[in-house]
Amino acid sequence: MERKQFELGDIVQMKKPHPCGTNEMEIIRMGMDIRIKCVGCKHSVLVPRVKFEKSMKKVLRSAADAGQQSGRTDNGSAE
């Protein structure tokens, strides 16, 4: 089975929602454990990497994509 690809700063969709009702989480720390922060209520949780990989559905917004868009001006050139 192929490993899921995710990076620091990505917004991911989880299989089960957080008690506040949203299932979108931001990855704020990576290592043997992964710290994720709820997009809805800003609560953070430390999860073992294996458990995180099983409970993550997909990457909704990649941090790399957001970084490329924020560094551009109106005419499309980077400053």
C-alpha cells in the first residue's frame, strides 16, 4: 500500500470529525507523533504517526500551494 503524502502546514480531512463538528485539521508538528490543530475550534491534539495515517482521508489544501500563491503579485511574478 502506498504511503500518504502530507507536509507541515497542510490542511487535511480526517475520517471522524472533531467534537466541535469539523473534520478539517492543520498539521502543525511532524515527527514520530503528529500534532494537528482543529480548523474550527483551534484545539490541538498529539497523535502517533501510524494512527494519524490511518485516520487521515486526504489533503485538502497543501502548504506548498498556499506559499506559492502568497508570494505573487497581481501580474503573476514573484517578488
